[in-house]
Amino acid sequence: MTAHPYPIAGQADTSVAAADRAAWTTMPHTLADILPSVAASFGMAAEAPLGLVPHRDVVVLLIDGLGAELLARHRDVAPTLAGHVATTLTAGFPATTSTSLTSLAVGAPCATHGVIGYSFAVPDAGGQRLLNSLRWRLDTAAGDDALQTHPPETIQQRPSRLQDLAAHGVEVHYVVPAYQRDSGLTRAAFRAAGALHPAATLDELRSGILAVAGHSGVESRFAYAYFADLDATGHLHGPESPQWLAVLGQVDACVAALLSDLPATCSLLITGDHGMILADNVIDLDSRDHLHRDVRLIGGEARVRHIYLDRLAALADVRDRWAGELSTHARVVAREQALDEHWFGPTPPDEVITARIGDLIAVAQGGTVLVRPGSEPLESNLLGHHGAWTADEQLVPLIATAETISERATAS
């Protein structure tokens, strides 16, 4: 990506609180820049925004929920991770796992790939229904399986950068929990076949990465590795809670061992898909009946809501009701404003992807969450959340050894 997908310093931006955006709008790189840079390091004809130094093998390890601001505040707990931060990236909007993983894999923001949030509207036989893109189920996270009715490869139709690597002769490996290998999200985002190294624990993660890198051949390997527990702990107990800090310390110890044990032929890049905030103001959307008048569906998640209307003629009235009710707790804008301001990426989405975006979008501010206990009972009881514009949610670190990223890239 050569253009920053969000308004930069100096451009008019009335869509969100300036304080929320000031910390990250000048960041030159996003998650979507990682795999194009990996491809370039393997000698493929691609842009190289991060200036990766060529190695025989490359492993990209994604620690779910590893935010740059959180890491910076707790470098005493994670000295290895904090000491090897090469640069800071933006996750992209919305800062949520399914969107971020797809942006990483495809090398483009969600305006291009179309996985525009945790849940979003898709056509169905009876009209629009919500697709939960993390679980690949309809209506809710526990709803009908959507793998047959909405095949992942039809929802996200872009080739992934892993497919490009495989076509170039690079062996593709996955060091992930076994259930993820053939999940709907993996099929939508990563798309490429590859060798699986099942890894649900840190010990399994370390063993899997070392197995990828510990070969004597001349062929190149690429591995995507993933660890979920930091995010899960932050959701349940809150980011920066004692439980969360304990997991962060365990991740740091694992990474320290990896950096010591990896052969010099392997480059290790570590990043996150989003950060996290602690909810301190809960707004129950289900208890406010007037917000549902003229509204067909409410998608997204507690920090970013997509609001789909029964009739577009009611747009102004519904916007005024939501904006008045939520006041300073959330910013409510029409889809057209969000697209004009390039919330979802610099390139306008096509008609299919545009239709997935809510007629209105409500972005929570501060520590507010917009919950729906009726349809999202588990999500509504979480303490930690992400998705919106704050630096704690948007900024993620790119962690690497000094020999992995050129000085030119880290200085940019």
C-alpha cells in the first residue's frame, strides 16, 4: 500500500473526536503492509513498504490483542517484546480480529476485501441477515452455520498474499490451533493450502515455529502463526488486569526463547490485530426501543455498530435519534460520510461491499460500549473491547530482530 487509508494530519476530519485520532493518523504503515513486504523479501515483484531484509524463511506471528500502547505501558512485564519493537502500525478500521486478519492476509484494507467487521449484513433468501465473520454463522455467534449458504470464498473473493507466495514456490505453513485451519475465516482470508502445525499453547507455538525454521533445505518457507490467549484474557478480565499481565509475561518468555533458538536463516515478525480498552460506560441498545424504530438490523460489535434501515427515507430521523441518544458517547454518521472520509480504506468499495456497510455507523468513544444482551449475551458481558478509533485499539507493534527490518523502514 502506498497511500495511507485514513485522513492524515492537516486534512479536515469531523467524523470522530480529534483526540482519538491524533495519536495514530500519521502512522505510515498498516497491518496490510506486512505481507507485501514479505513477498518483496522473497524476490517477488511487489512493493516493500517495510524494507524487510531477505532471509530463507519468514514467520509472521500474530498475538491476538497485542496493542502497541498496552505493550509500551507494560514493558517491565514484557521486556523482550518491548525491546524489539521496530515500528508501530495501525490495525485499520474497524480494529477487530476478522477484519485485521483478512487485511493482513490479503494485503489490503477492508474496503477492498469486504470483511468489514465482526458482523455485517449479507443477502439471504429471506432478505438481509447478519454474518458473524469470526464464527462464520448467521444472525449471532451461535446462529446457523453459514459455510454452505455463504461460502467464505464468495464473501472474500480477493487472492491472498499467501497464495502469491505459494505460486512463487514458497512453502506455506500454519502454526495455529487445529480448528482454525479450515474455519470460515481462514478460508476467506488466507485461502492457500499449507502444512499445519497444531498449536493452541505457547509450548506448541514455539515447537511449531522451530519445526518450520529448522530444515536444511534451500527452499524458502513462510509460516503464519497465531496465539489467542492474550485477547481472550483481556476480554474476560480486562486489559492490564493481573490475569492479562500474567499472559503477557508468558508470551514474552516464549518470544525470548524463540529469538534465542531460531536459526539465522529465519526472520520472525510479531504483531497484533488490535489493542483493547476497558469498558467503563455500558449502553444497552436493546433496552432503548426508540432506537430500533425504522431499523432492520444492528451489526458490528460493541465499539462499532452498523445500523441497517428498513427504509432509506428514515435516514435523517434515525441518525438524529441515535446521535441525540448517544450524545458524546458515540459518533453517528451516514455510510456516505464514512466512505467520503475513507474510513474503510483509500479505494472506494464496490457495490457488493458497500451494501455490507451500515446505512449508519455508530463508533463508540472513550470507554463506552454499545451492547445487545438479547442477541449477544456473551459479548455483552465482556470487560475488554476493541474496534474503534482510540490509539489503544488502533495501534499495534511490529516486533522483529535488528537484522529483519532495514534502518530505512524503522526510521519512516
